[in-house]
Amino acid sequence: MQVISAIEALRKTVRDWHKADLSVGFVPTMGNLHAGHLALLKEAARHCQQVVASIFVNPLQFDEERDLLAYPRTLEADIAQLESMNVDVLFTPTEASLYPHGREALTRVEVAGLGGILEGAARPGHFVGVTTVVTKLFNCVQPDLAVFGEKDFQQLLLIQRLVTDLNMPITLVGLATVREPNGLAMSSRNRRLSVEEREIAPLLYRELQAIRNAVLHENSDYTVLEQAAIERLTCQGFVPEYVAIRDANTLFAINNNTKNRVILAAARLGDTRLIDNLRV
Ligand code: PAF
């Protein structure tokens, strides 16, 4: 595996692959890799002949400086995992190369509407940071296909919208959330959970399952279901931010045109903010 930091060197490598008619799959990450990331890489390799992964802890998407500073940086261990997955190139851009005019005076990419609800409302500025950096990474890597996890369901929808609205020639693939045997969605944040919190954390997914069962049994009192879940989570020790049953295509409230539904939740457990979702 080649580790490339310079954008020009990366572009040359990808240009050569494209000249040789090789397809390029891309998995952007912020590092601290776990089994969820490895599943994304496997999926990219299933579709494409060459695979690029990136590691860049994007300062623009953190709403709290202390969260950015605390984000685990584990490059050596990440490289070892990527090598075992037969990744062709690891792209590790510097902040100066991705943000040449600094973090403030820069062109930003915003998906209006969808970017302002749920996670967007809870974490102002977060999604502009995500869609801006993903646009930049796509411009650097120029992949044919990119794979994102459904764990960050709203992020995936936003990136789908971004790709369509900006006519990017990239196929997007969303991959089902990889879970621990107890149901907890895999996330780099899980490493911050204490032993006691690890026991409680899977209850978030269990709440989503309970709501799904109720909805499948024709319970359409969505507000009541959401509120009851918030109360149960609070009793279990979470500080819930939202539990929402939404249209899976728009993330807006369910209406007569809704074909697919999704249940989304965000809750704090101690110092760790957990998010999860489940399609109905
Ligand atoms: O999902 C993530 O890890 C990040 O939001 C992403 C897509 C790599 C952008 O920084």
C-alpha cells in the first residue's frame, strides 16, 4: 500500500489507473479504524479494481474544539489494518493542503434543508464541515465509486444529495451498519465508553427495535412512540437528544407519500454521544 499525502501525487496515481481502464473505489475516514470501516473497504473492493482510503480528522465538522482534540489518532494501527485489507493507496492530506486559506475564509458546500434538521440542528455547522470536506476529498481522489456507512444515515443522504445536485460522476454505495454482537453500532466513539456504559449502550438499539416492532404492528402514534422511547432511555441513564421516526428518503415527517420509514436516535451516555438508526 502506498501512503500519499500530496494531492498532486495522488491525482497522478489515479490518472494512471484510469488510463489503464481500472475503476477506483474510495472510502473516506477520520481514522481510528474498526470493523465497520473494514466492511466499507471490502465493499469498495467488491465493486472496483483499485481502492483508496483516506484518513483526515476534519476540523471543520467538529462543533467542539475539545472533541476535535480528543479524537483518537491511531495512524500506525490504521495503516496495519488497511494493509491487511489490500488497500492500494492511503491518502493522508495535510490540513494546509485541504484548507489552503485556513478554516475560516474558505468556500463551503452546504446541502440546504436536509442539513439543518436532526443531527444538523443538534450540531450546528457539522454537516457543512462534512459536505465541504467530502467535496474536497472527491476532487482530490476523483473516484468512480465511494462507500459510506448507513450508521451515519443522515450523512449518507446528504452526500447522495450533494453528488446529485453537483452532478458529480460518482456512484455512491451505502452499507448496512456493522454491530457488536450485543447490537451496539460500531463507532470510534465506543472506545470512550466506560465498562458500565458499555453495558447500557446497546439499549439504544433495543429501543429502535422496540419502535420498529410497534410500527410494524400498525402503531402510527409516532409522537407517543418517540416520547416513550425518550423516557425509557432517560431512565436507563442516557441523556437523549432526539428519537425520530421519519421518511427514509427525505428525513422529514411521515406523510401519505412516505414509502420507507427510518427511526433515528441520538443520546449522550456520560461523555459519549451515540447515534443510531433502524429502517422499518
Ligand atoms: O463519516 C466520517 O468518518 C466523516 O464524516 C467523513 C465522511 C470521513 C468526512 O470527514
